[in-house]
Amino acid sequence: MAEKLTVLIPCKNERQHIEGCIESVRPVADEILVADSGSVDGTLEVVRRMGGCRIIQREYIYSADFKNWAIPQAKYPWVMVVDADERLTGRVIASIRRVLADPSPELDAYWVSFECFFLGHRLRHSGWNTDAIRLFRRDVCRYEDRLVHAEIDVDRQRVGKLEGKILHYSISSYEQFLEKYGRYTTWGARTLWGKGRRATFTSLCVRPMLRFCHLYVLRGGFLDGLAGLQICMLMAFFNTFVKQAKLWELGQRDQDGTRGRDGQSHDTDAHGGTADAAAGQSDSAASHPKVRRLAA
């Protein structure tokens, strides 16, 4: 017997994307659940005008925490997570229908592939078009409790693969990239700090260059033209470098705090100075070697 599907759309300030996202999931969704974390740009007005959606709202702390709060509120036993800047294609929809028409008792979740866009340019290489688990059983699967790049926590032997690719309009402006990855690098640095990692000359100087070579040469970023050059530069010399620089900053604050406790003078900011150094959280590596989505 065919089972029903809730499509979960997490969003905040996605007025420019939300209508296209909802229209793309309507053909397969028995319920569209929009989980909003404080939109102030008219996103929810668009959702209400379109109709046929259920809205839930809560403060956003980090991606996995927010999605794990929303998943149990789905009405139906299967959940498909689709971000507001993503679009389901006909091939993906057809594959979902085949899965739900006769769900295998041996499978609890499904990988799906992505086709990403940077400032409107399709990225076929550059290390961005990786897979993620997006279709899963509501009562079995949850996201790992990680600040960034959390994956669904499920036995990988019980995961299938959908056909087709989701279109992901990842980055529409440099302002959006810098805001998003500014947040990711902060969380990433705190995660590394919590694991006992510290910034070094190698991590600050050599690692970004190696990252660029990996993305641009080994992952074929040069085949994506100027868009590929830009995204590889940004991921290496903004994402990788700034994360390590923020890790170094946490170390400096920790040293300042230690000197202060020893009775030596040190500077603090108005909010306590060294408090951020204690904000690190553990972040285990993704358990599937193939997959790590760059946008949470």
C-alpha cells in the first residue's frame, strides 16, 4: 500500500525562493510543512497566499536542532526535507513516487544528488555536487547533533538512492555567501576547539592552499570557468582560512583568560571577553565517506 509524504521546508527570510520551492514539491507532497525561524521579509505572507501549507515557528539555534524539532511534527510517516532555495525535478518526483508506492522494509532513508548554482551559474564540478539523505522515515531518522554539516543518523546499510537531482540555488550574492559562511566558520571553529584542535602555522597557511588545489584541480573546479574559480577561492581562502583564523582567535582568548586568572592584566570585551572559548561542541566526522553537504 502506498504511504504518504510530508515535505518539510525549513526557512527564514526566503521570500525570493519560497514560492518556487513550494510549487516544485506540490506534485508529490501530501503535506507541506513550512518550518519558519523568524522571517521578517514577507516569506510567510507568500506561504499563506499560496495556501495548502501548514506553518510552524520556533527560534533557530542551529540547523540540526531546528530540523529535529520539526521532523516529529510531520503528519505522515515519510519526510522529505527540501530547503527553500532548492527545487525538486520531475525525475526526483517520479523516483519518490516509486519508493512510496511500495516502500521496502529493508530501507529507512534515501540519498539524493544535487546540482548546485553559484550566482546563477551551474557548478558541475568544484566539489559541490555531493549527495545527502533527504527522504526518510519520520519515526526512525534524526539529524546528528552537530553545529554544522549534520547528516541523518541512520544505518547506512538501510539507505537507498533516489534517481535524479535536486536543483540547489545555493548562493545568489556575495553578501549572502559572506553572511552564511561567516556563521559556518564561527561554528566550525568552536567545534574544532571543543575537539581539542588548535590553529597552527600549517593550518593557517598551508591548509587553505591545499584546499584550493584539491577543489580547483582534483575536483575539476577549473572546468566550471570563472564561477568555479571564484567558489574554489572562496571555499579555500575564506571558509578554510577564516575557520582556522577564528580557531586561533579562540586560543588567544583562552590565553588571555588564563593570564587573567594568574593575576596578570588582560583585556576583555563588554560581554565577558573569553566566554566564546567555552562555546566549543564536539563534532564527529560524517560516517559516510562519500557525502558531506556544504550548506546546512
